[in-house]
Amino acid sequence: MESLSPAIISVVPARLPSYRPNSNRNRKRFVRVHAENTRPPPSAGAAAIDYSDPQWKSMFQKEFESRFSIPHLTDIFEDAATLPSTFCLRMRSPTEDFADGYPSDEKWHGYINNNDRVLLKVIKFSSPASAGAECIDPDCSWVEQWVHRAGPREKIYFKPEEVKAAIVTCGGLCPGLNDVIRQIVITLEIYGVKKIAGIPFGYRGFADKDLREIPLPRNVVQNAHLSGGSLLGVSRGGPSVSDIVDSMEERGINMLFVLGGNGTHAGANAIHNECRKRRLTVAVVGVPKTIDNDILLMDKTFGFDTAVEEAQRAINSAYIEAHSAYRGIGIVKLMGRSSGFIAMHASLASGQVDICLIPEVSFNLRGPHGVLDHLKYILGKKGSAVVCVAEGAGQDFLQETKAKDASGNIVLGDIGVYLQQEIKRYFNEMGTPADVKYIDPTYMIRAVRANASDGILCAVLGQNAVHGAFAGYSGITVGISNTHYVYLPIPEVISYPRVVDPNSRMWHRCLTSTGQPDFL
């Protein structure tokens, strides 16, 4: 069977989208995930602009608006008919049928205007040297960047009784998957949709004849959010895009909601493009799922807050183990292949971490300014120490495996085990052994149910995904940007992974909390 990932994803170097002369970010970690889109890359327009041209700001804004224009059914079907929205919260009972026409309440002011926009950036940096500065030009000129506001529209492009909606969850587990599934189903039913199905075990469920779609009425999902995992199951990879769309046509699916990360969204965008190519009236909407919080342009993704909260248990356990032992050191490895958001936030939240290591910041183990020398100092001062490390940190110290998982990701070496061995060896060589404990809570964190904060985020994301589909949008994802919920074109959020800026205020806050030096 042809694999989905190789069929739609290619990896090429990506450029930074903004002017950051002071960034010491390791650029070799940036990749662009390409999903057969014809849009320019995020930096294409900005790179071509002549900043000496007095009109460059208007040129930049025009290019930005073009890139962030979200695909709509009317791009292909210019005469697509609209209907009054069946989503109105003044109707206190679920819509049963539409024999007498579609209900409408023009006096209800709960709809979003298609011209509503959300400001993407709100800080006006005065200099590229400012902490966390993201500048368009060398002078850090202020240029407004607006994106589409999410929410229900007054006019819809699908008759609810003709909709068959499908939901698929791909990649690994993440707290909140069931919450999003539940809210999608609930919102679809409010619109009046009767046919809702779950595709089992990711994209694989479209082609595997042994896997049958799962009917998702309200009673099936009612208490799904009380458990972790995914009631639909997850998997990586899958069949070809053509096979997936063939399966959608056979099943009569005209709304597809895809929950997953960068690779999954690349697949969703390819499915959207194939549906357009075949001139199918189908809406494909993504909901970003990455516990690492590495999706571009978004404040955070669901599951991240829960991961940070759950990581506190592991960090506290490491602290107790270390503090209770003679010359004790506790090591906690947290998720984060290319981004260290979980390790950074968990370290800052705990107040018990002495050293935080993330993929974005290089470090030396040995030498006068290395991690081991600093551990020696901490043991001499406090008697114990706690190290928090992201799984993608320090991979330069490990032998490259060259193995890849089903999604095409390189299988990382275990930096936690390596650190444990090197720390023991270092103190043994000095004749002052240390008691080193290593904790890897990865799968415990991934499997828990969403906390209250993520529960709210999941609910709103699920609702807005349905609103976007009924509004006729496709090839989009829904997220929270600058505290507001927005629709974004998929290619713009999968250009490369979002990473921690070592010059950001949040990383500086983490360093202030741990008190660690630069390990270089």
C-alpha cells in the first residue's frame, strides 16, 4: 500500500519569516513541510520587497492578505447557493427537519461577519535588538497583519440533511482529542446534521477494509471527554491521497475534520487540493493537535497546558528523589522533538528545576562552562539538583539512528539515558559519586484527560471547525492567535515547526528561575 507521508510530504530548507539578526537559533532544525500547495512560502513575498521603495508597506500587506486568504467553495463553484444558517442559539431545541424551509433569526447578533479580522501581532518593537523582536524590515517598521476571525456565519453552503461528516485523529495521543471530537459532534447536531462518522485509526481507516467507520451520535460522545486517548484510535502514515479521496466519494463524505500535527495537516491540505481537482463540494478543516506546541502563528495548541501541568508530577518526584538522596540528581525528560516549549514552561512552573535543556539552545557537557561543571557547583551549594531536558535536546552528542517512524520523523536517541550515564561517569571520575535518577513520563502525560484550560480550548476549536466548514471554507485550520480564534490557510501553519526563540522573554524568565548560565 502506498504510504501517505511520502506521497504528500517533502522536506526542504526553510527561511525565517522575519528579520532577526540577533537570533542564535539553530537554523538546520528548520524544515518546510510541503503539501502540494501552490502558495508562496511564508517569506517569499517579504524577501522580494525592496524596503527602499516608499510603497513597500502596502506591497507587503497586499502580499500578506493574498497568502492568508482562506480557500472557499466559491473559488471553484462561483454560483454556489447560500442558505440561512441553521445555527442559532435562540432555538432552544435541536433542529429536527427542514420541511418548512430553513429557520433564520436575523435579529440574533451571534454571527461573525466574513470581513471580521484579528490582528496577528500586537507588539510594536522599536529595534531588532529588543528581546523577542520579530521585525519585517531592519528598522522594525510597524505593519498591520490581519487574519480571518473564526465563528458562525449567517449564511451557510451546505444543507445539513445532505451532510455526511467524518472525523479522523492522526499521529500520537494528546490530551483533549476526545474533547474536540465531542464538540464537533455536538455542534454538527445543532446545525442539524444526522450523519456523523469517525474514521478509525487515522488515515489508515480510509483504506483498511477490516476497519469500519464508527457512527458518532450524541450518546456515544457524551462522556468521551472524561477519558484520555482517542475513542477513534490513532496511527501514523496511511494510504495515498487519491485512495483517501476515492474512499470519501464512496462513503459520501462531504465534510472532513482532521485532528493532527504538521504532517497530518500536510495530508489534510493534499486531500483538500485533490477534492478541488475533482471539483467535489467538500470542506476539509484541520484542528491542530501537537502536544509540543510547535504549530506556527498560534498562541498554543490543545494538550500543551495539560502536558505542562502533568509534567509537574514528574519534576516533583525527581526533586524528592534527588533531595532525599546523598548528592542526588534527578533527570526528567519531556516531549519536544524540535521545540522546547513543554520543558521551558514546566521548568518555570515548578520552581524546582536547576537546569533546563532544550533543542533550540546548544550546550556543552564538559569543560569549565559545561553542564557537568555547573552540576558540580549546584551539588556543592545545595546538595541536590534537578535537570529537565526536552527529548530533542543534545542530539549532537548521540549517534544518529537513521531510523524513521511511520510519519517520516527521524527516531531520536535517548538524551535522558545519555545524560544519566555521563553524569554518573563524571562524578565517579572525580571520586565523588552522585545518585542519579532518571524519569521519562512521556506516555503517562500523553494518555491523561485534558485539564480545564485545555477542555475550554478544545471545545471552542471543535465548535469553530464546524462553523468554518458550514461557512464553505476548506483547506483551513482553526486556532487561537493573540487570544482570539482564527481561521488560517493550512500551508501557512505547516511551513516549519514553531520553536522557542532563545532571545524571547519567556526563555529569559526560565533562565532567571533556574539560575543556569550559558553552557558554551
